[in-house]
Amino acid sequence: MAAAIKIFGILLQKKWMRKLGLTMSAFLYGIISSGFILSGHILVHSTGTYFALSVLAIWGIREVMERDA
């Protein structure tokens, strides 16, 4: 769902849609990462991967704001 919103935001050139999609992605990846941590699998490579994806999604929100300013 988040990916579809991001793609539609790019196609329709709507900055708010891209931000919404990136925010949804960051939230989703953060939940997945925290689920790994809470289940006791802190040192699994998936935990770091999903954490990095959530940070990159937040970084993308900042890039959308700066590029379109």
C-alpha cells in the first residue's frame, strides 16, 4: 500500500503523496524491526535491515522536502 502511494505520488507529481507513502513505509519497517527486537532476536540480520530501511524512508522524506522547496 505504501509503495503504491509513493508510485502514484511520483506519477502525479504530488509531494504530499510521496511524503505520506514514505511515512507509511518508515512506520511499517519500524514496526517490523521492533517486532524482531521484542521477540528476542536482536542480533538477527533482518532487524538491522528493517531498521536501516526505516531510516532511509525518513531520509527520503527530508529529500522530498528539500528537492521540491
